Amino acid sequence: MIQLYQPLNFMGTFYREVRQAVVDIERMFSILGQNPEIADRPGAPALAVEEGNVVFEDVVFHYDEKRPILRGVSFEVKPGKTLAIVGPSGAGKSTISRLMFRFYEPQGGRILIDGQDILAVTQKSLRAAVGMVPQDTVLFNDSIGYNIRYGRWDATEEEVREAARLAQIDGFIASVPGGYEAQVGERGLKLSGGEKQRVAIARTILKGPPILILDEATSALDSFTEHEIQEALRGVAKGRTTLVIAHRLSTIVDADEIIFLDHGRIVERGTHQELLDQRGEYAAMWNRQREAAEARAKIIAAQEDE
Ligand code: ATP
């Protein structure tokens, strides 16, 4: 009886693990937004990144023919510089990051990295060169350490810890039972949005890509977490060509260039100061956000006085 029970028990564990792996793979595809219709061209070479120069050349894109999303978008991000993309909800900001990762292909124009059209190189080499910190990080049902190491499997224990430190998530890890071995996800620890994002930052630090896309979370984080995340992001963006998709303008005042996207077109571009001086859409959005922040601060101050 015992003999029979054990293999069955083993099968149960095995089945659960396989099932879990399948669920994780499915999740990974949904996280990566993998589009099975996109295939490498026969004999496509690997992308060779030398400096990390990124160019969008008159890029036109729609998900659905009846609804244009990008109507001819052009910009250049010089090696190591930061470009911020701002604009109203639905303007097409995150679409730019999806195209950069080649989850979709543009119907017109070109996207070039160091002069190479991203459609002509292998997807694997492209995705190795581009790191993404998404809006909502979905974690694997595994340990925190595994979730960070996912950035680079051959990273040493020391490198994982260093990445966690730079991403400012090491204090949190030290405070949970099990530390790096603590299980996260559905059956484990539930991480807050800010903690998950810092795990994603640690992952990206380990990966060390020359090109980075930061898709800022729409939901407001508390100002302490916000500050910690900004610090972590600044660290990871240093020396890398960076595209930031920003919802809160206060986070991108130092960007080398800011583009304001509206209905799939760049309607304004410049530095923060240049855009304020133009007194256009960006300046109006800046003033609205500043007034909202001041109003929030007044409410908090009043609550503290009570
Ligand atoms: P937000 O600031 O709200 O995140 P965004 O500027 O990043 O918005 P996108 O996510 O790029 O906007 O979306 C642009 C438009 O494309 C939106 O109207 C959206 O509904 C639409 N869209 C996004 N993804 C898809 C998709 N997979 N299929 C069809 N339409 C989509």
C-alpha cells in the first residue's frame, strides 16, 4: 500500500508542479504580451548594440485599421539620454513601448537601434538589449530571489543582493520571514504595487540592458514609496538610453527631452523649461497636476491639525 501510495503522491506533486509551470508560462506570455504572429525573418542577424541610439522614424501604427493610434511619430534618443513621453490617457504612450519591444510591428515608418531596423533582427537579441519596467509587474509564484534572478539566471547570490539593494527592496526582503526564499504570489506573500515595482527594477538592474523602458504606474503611490522608486529608477537609468512613459510630470523634469503626445501625434517637444515657456498643453498639464498636489497637501495638513 505504501509502495503504491508513494508513486501516486509523487505523481500528484509532479502534476501540480507541471501545472504550475504551465500557468507560469501562460502568465509569462500574457506579461510579455507575446504576439505569436510576429516571427523572425529567415536568417535574421542578432542586433548589435554599440552605443544604444534609438530612432523612431515616422512610425505609423494601429491595432485596428479603423482606429489609427500613432500617426507618424519621429524622435531620437541619443545614447545614454532620457526621453520622456507624456500626454493624455489613450494618446498611444504605452503603444510606443510595445513597438519598441516588437510585441507589434508598425504599419509604416521604422524603429532603429544603432541604425538597425528592429524588424530585421532576431526578437531574442532585441529583447536582450531592451529592459522594461512595466506599469504592473506580475510576479511568478516562486521565491522573491527567483523573481529577481529572472533578470539573469547566472547571476550570483551576491549580484542578486546588490540588485535588491540598488532597487531599495533589500530592507523589505530582510523584514519578511524567509527573506529571499519567501514565496510570493497567489499562495505566498502579497506584495504592494510599489514593492512589486521594486522587484521589477531589481530584475532589470541584474539584466543590465543598454536600453531601458520605464512605464510609470498610473496609480498614485504614497509619496515615500514614490520617492524610493524614483531614486531606484534614477540609479538604473544612469548611463542607459531610457524612454520613460510618465503620468506624473514631477518625475520627469530632468529628462533630456520631453514629447507631448496627443491622438498619436507629437504636438510639443522640448525640455521641461522650454515646454513651460511655450505655455501649451504640457504647461497646462503641469499646472493642473501642481494644483492637485497642492490641494492634496492642504487636505493632509488640515487632517494633521485636527
Ligand atoms: P494611458 O496613459 O492611459 O496608459 P496610453 O497613452 O499609454 O494611455 P495606449 O496604451 O498606448 O495609451 O493605448 C492607445 C490606444 O490604443 C487606447 O485607446 C487603447 O484603448 C488602444 N489599445 C491599446 N492596446 C490595444 C490592443 N491590444 N488592441 C486594441 N486597442 C488597443
